[in-house]
Amino acid sequence: MRKALIFDIDGTIIPFLIDFESLRERVRRLLGVNDELRPLGLSLEKLNLPEELKNQAWELIESEELASIDRLETSDYIENVKTICNLHQQGLAIAIVTNRSRKTAVKLLEKIGLRQCVDLLITREEGLDRKRQLEKALKLLNAECMGFLGDTVYDEKAAQELGLKFRRVTSHKLLPSLVRELL
């Protein structure tokens, strides 16, 4: 059976280029709420607000996601892209789970040269719950998952609930060494 690895994007493959505290504050002001908005996407989804207002918040978030792509420097990601593409060339299936929109995730993967090395992309349009994203990835990959690499406690909790090996990426620069630990 083919082997696979699953990755998050922001904070894992690339550094955080979005000031999430500032973004949360702008979303709070737009929506007129005092919610903590952690995690941002799931919290927004659960708010009891008109869909039109939530859509405005999603547009604000997507605008920030798109702007973040322009702030990427080649040195921010080149080693991680090489590592992942080498694994793909060796026959490993590569999946990405992200709470970015499909539009921004595809644009980002294309910019960094990783799109052709990704077999499966699960974005927020398929759901914001990381555990459900991972379940969908595992089902669609039809491969033995060697592990999941992400940067948040939400990633770790989802991996534990599914019995997946997990490596917490505390700095995107550590990704290649953490990948080697899983193989």
C-alpha cells in the first residue's frame, strides 16, 4: 500500500504571515461581537449571526489570506518545498489540510511550486473541523498515513483522536527534520 503524509500550511510549511490577533479584532468589529474567535474559522461558523454578515467576515479573512501570499519570501519555504516534493517523487502521497480558502490555498501552492507535488487538498470549503478534514483526507488518500504535521493544539488533538502520529511544527524551518522523524 502507498504511504502518505499530511501537512497543514500556515505555520507548518510557511511561516505565519497573517497577524491573526489583528484579523480577529477586525472580524469582531465587523460582526459586532465580543467572542474570542479561537479558532477563528470554527468560532465564526458557530456564531448565531446572519449568513450575509458571516460572508462579509469570510471575505475579510480571504482578503488577508491573499495579501499574505505577496509577503512570502523564497527563503521562507524553499527547503520545505524541496523536502515535500522529494517525498512525492519517491512515491509518497502528499495531502494538505488547511483552513485557508481553496482559492488562496491553490494560489499559495502554485506560488511556492508545491501544487504539482500535492495529491489532495482539503480546504475550509470542505469543513473547518480539523478532525473531519483529516478523516476526509485519510479516506480519499487510500494510503497508509505515516503522520500529520501541524502547528496548533487543534492539529495535535485531532491527530490524537484519530490515532495518527503527529509532529508539532514550532517553526516552519524545522519541518524537514520533523518529516524525517515520521518516516
